[in-house]
Amino acid sequence: MAINGNLIQRPSDRSLFLAAAIGFPLLVFIGYFKTYYFSALFDVRPVANSLVHIHGIVMSVWVLFFVAQTYLIRSKNIRLHITLGMAGIALAAIVVITGLMTAYDAQIVREAAPPGINPHSFLIYPVADMVLFVILFTGAIYFRKRPAEHKSLMLLTAINFLPAALFRFPIFPEESVIHFAFGIPNLMAIICLIWFTAKHGKLNKIFAAGVLLLLIAQPMRNIIGDSAIWLNFVKWIAS
């Protein structure tokens, strides 16, 4: 996440990104508290295999990376932020690779999916998460010298990963958990865009495009996941 010195948040942005740096890891921790981080203390299904552990570790490191980069900007430690950002590019690649491998193992090998949903159809969810992450993170790197665009796209990478954690919140009814898991992050993205627009006095088109991408991606998952083209593709890679 290489940037120039101008990326330091304006005072109007500090509260937004502080909230993201606190809320992102907190929601992930709560979501995976029982099913992963402290699963040994509860009567839950054990972690499937070592690949899931690797994926869990990599994603945890990514969450910490996001928090660390936000802190470094707030503390004006730009040089370390840039240095760590170079490592972040490699970490992002590992996130995508392990994410796709874990999705293949879960939905194709173990045929895991929410009740009533075809595992091959559900594979579109983690795959779409990784595709969106690549688009948003690549955009953030491309706009690394344009502070508003860079940090807003990095914020959206965090929001993009929230549904997986919210999906594991026990407070949502099972029959509509997917709608809550994606609806809440989408609402967060809209609120962040409104906040950012109000504070800067104008709409940031790149930020708005990123939010629109997240909003469109949700219904497109369902359309693509149930399509014959997708199901035949998954059947092909499964064979």
C-alpha cells in the first residue's frame, strides 16, 4: 500500500478511518470467535483441515495489516507505511490464492453450503469476494498517489470481507442470514460514501464506483451462481 506523504487523513476523515480500524477487526473477531479462534472451548464442528487454518491465519494477518497501516498514517509514520505497503502487495496475492483454494475445498471437495443451497452455486460467493478484493486493492495501488481514492478503496476492501464474518453471527435467522450478512456491509459502504461526500463537499467518483460495484455484486452473485454456464464451469473444474 505504497503512498506519498499526502495520504495523511484530513481531520474530517480521521474518525471514519479510526472507526474502520476498530470495527473491522472487532466484527471479524466476533464472527469467528466461536467457530474458529476459540472453537476448542465450544461444542462446534472442528476446523475441517490444515488449509482452513492457513486461510484463517492469512486473513487474520490481513486484518492486522489493515489496522497497522491505518495506525501508521494516523501517527504520520509514512516511511514505514510505504515499506509495509510493499509487503502488503505480496500478502494480498496470498489472500487471493488461499481464499480460492479454501473455497474449492469447501464447496467442491467437501460440498459445504448453507442449508438448501447447492454448494456449486454457493461457490460464487467466495470467488466473487476474491474478485472484488483484487479489483478494489488493485485500484488502491493504482491511485496510491491520490489520497482520497487510495484510502477509500482500501476501506472498501475491508467492507468487502465483512459478510463472511457476519454470516457466522448467531443473531441472524438462518433463512435470511445471507441477506443480513451482505446487506449490513452494503449499508456501511453507503454510509461511508455519504460521510466522505459530506466532509469533502463533493462526490468522489472512484469511491462511488467502488460502492456501486459492491452493491451490484450481491444480486449478480445469485444470477451467476444459478446459471447453467456457472454450474457447468464448476462441474468442469471439479472433474
